[in-house]
Amino acid sequence: MIDTGKMILDYITKNKMSKTELGNKIDRRGISITNYTRTKGIHTGILLNISHAVKHNFFRDIADQLPADYTYIKPEDMTLHKEKDNLIAELQEENKVLKIQNEILLRIKG
């Protein structure tokens, strides 16, 4: 089992952060952080809150402890996604211009 409590404790120790300080960042009391560090497992929602609060990817730390041959679903390449969104916006704008030009030509032809 991957000991998430130890991971959290190692992080706050390495970064010289008190349990109370971490608790304040996630709107919990310091005793809650003590409890999280004493248990080997943690609810993923809580771990996600801690990750966001300290800007550290504990999930990556967990993934790095799994065997390299395990599969995973790769997130879509965000660069490709942004390029596609930009192209769609450009095409929509071009479509507007062409519609206006078409309307003008139809009026001219009468």
C-alpha cells in the first residue's frame, strides 16, 4: 500500500510547514492534518484539496510508485486543443465575412 499519510508528512516536513498552516490552507484544523498523516490512506477529494493548496501533485507521486508497465489514459494534448479552438474561431469569423459579402452581391444583382 502507498502510504499517503507519510507522503503528506514528508512534504510538510521538507517544506517546513506546520500542520496548522496546512490545515488553514484547506479550511481544516491542524488536528485533521495530524490524523491524515497518521493514516496510510486518504480520501482522494481531501488529497486533491491538499494538492491545490500547496501546489504539489501528490497524485503524480503516487503514480510514480506504481510499476512502469501499468497503463493510463493520457490527457488530450492541450496545445492541439487550443489550436483547434483558434482554427474554429477563425473559420467562424471568415464565415461571417463571406455571408456579408454574399448578401451584398445578391443585393447588387437585384
